[in-house]
Amino acid sequence: MLFLVGALLVLGVILGAVAHVPVPVSVAAGLAIALWLALFAARERLSGHRAGRPDHRQGGL
């Protein structure tokens, strides 16, 4: 519950900051974040990591 309150507080601060900057700056920041997340997802998919799952190819349990 405390994590949820903290996350909402951070979200409110970020949205408050976005409300005071010009629209093109907000769009550019949003695109930069989207690109960063897409690159991260692609890297994770290509690396073959499976979070929380044992790797059966290496004899894991």
C-alpha cells in the first residue's frame, strides 16, 4: 500500500512538471522514454532471460 502511495505521488509530481513545460518538450520526452523502453524490451527478448523461470537447457530445477 505504501508503494502505491509513493508511486502515485511520483506520478503526480511528474505530471505537474509536464503541465508547466511546452507541448513539444513533453512530446520529445515521451518519445525518448518510449524509445528507451522499446530498446530495453528488445534487448531483454534477444538475451533470452526469463525472469523467475529456471533455465531447463542448463539442467536447472
